[in-house]
Amino acid sequence: MVSPELIRRFTFFSNFSLDQIVFLAKIAEENIFQRDHYFNHEGEELNTLYLILEGEISLITRLPQKDREVTINTLGPGDIFGWSALVPPYTATAGAKAIIPSRVVAFDATELRKTFDEDCQFGYLMMIKIAQVIRDRLNSLRIETLAYTTR
């Protein structure tokens, strides 16, 4: 469990009720990960949603023909990652790796999904927030792709 006040500080959680914030705090743990720690690899089943408190996380994909990783996005404090843990089929659309030592809050996505069935308003609000994250990531990827193709 983490402090509800810790969660409330981040804009992602604006519009959540105090009860919802308290629930999120109960299903969360704060952890510190060293540089080069892999949170997950692309295609793996996910059961954790993360909030970055400190540090930087790289979202990566693997280029099989060149057998190397490519960073598709870099995230920092206040950013959420692992959203695929809330969207069926709950598999990672990208890998996630700590670029520098990072402190994160890890939410149990299995518990979140169960609660969404019981509290549809909470589920709806969370999915709107997750959709905004997805929208922003797609927009960022589009801009990166355009910049790459115009070189």
C-alpha cells in the first residue's frame, strides 16, 4: 500500500473520487528499479499498471531483422505505462526498461479489472484516462515517424 496523497499529486488521477484514490493506494506498491531493469517485454502478459515517480522509462520494440531494440518513447515522472494490463488481451504492445534508476508505483491490474466490473463509473473514468495515454503515445509515435521519414 502507498499513501493516497502520493497518488493524488499526479494529474492522471485528477477527477477520481477519494474512495477511488484510497482503493488505488491499497492495491499499489512503491518500488525502486535499477538502470536496465526490464519491466516487461513486448508480447508478454501484463498484470501491472505503473506510475513513474522518479527516473526515466524507455518504451522499446525489437527489430527482428536487425536483432536490436529501438526506443519508441521515453517517459518520466507522472507518466503511466503498462496500460495494456487494462485492455484485453492484456499483453504488452511494447517493452519497458528503466533508463536510469527509477522509482515507480505498481498497481495490481488484476484487482483493478475486477473492480471495474463492480464499479462501472470507476472503470469508465480509468479507461478514458488510459485512452488519453494511448492517444498521446500514438501522436508521439506519428511525429517521430514523420521526423524519421523526412531525413
